Amino acid sequence: MNLAIEILIVLMLVIGAAFALVGSWGLAKLQDFFKRLHGPSKATTLGVGCVLIASMLWFALLGQGSGHELLITLFLFLTAPVSAHLLVKAALKLWPQAAPKPPKSS
């Protein structure tokens, strides 16, 4: 196998693991619900996406490629923002006082 492609796969795995770690840390350490939602919806989505793309490259190079990883990645990138948006809408419906104040006009 080509060394450059193996390095690319390793970099994708390391970047994916770093994004997942940052997203998980944000979920655990941030104070309120709205701030905690950014961890799993943004960073962890990119982390899992990088790991799936690395897996897709690895199995494609071995000659055992399939579209499963691509479909999982597309499904993840479509559903994570939608579910985060729905969670925020539900939270604002339950706690209207949690809505941010509009910016002051000058």
C-alpha cells in the first residue's frame, strides 16, 4: 500500500479522535444546555465523520470497499444538525426565559 495514503488515513483517524474528544469534553464541562449542545452536534459530528472517511479509504484500498461508510457519514451529517435544532426549539418552548436577548440597536 502507498505510504502517503496510509499517512492520510492515520491523520484522518487522529483528527477524528481529537474532534470527538473535544466534543465530549465540551459536553461534560460546559454550563448550560445550549452550550452543551454544541459539543455533540458540531465537533463530535466532524470527529465521527473523519473516522468514517478513514475507514472508507482503508477498505477501498484493500479492495473490499462498499458504500456503507459513505451512507453512514451522509446520514450523520444530515441528522445531527436537525436533531440539535429540534432540541433547541423544544428547550425554548419549555423555557422561554432562556432565549437570548436581541442585540441593542445603536
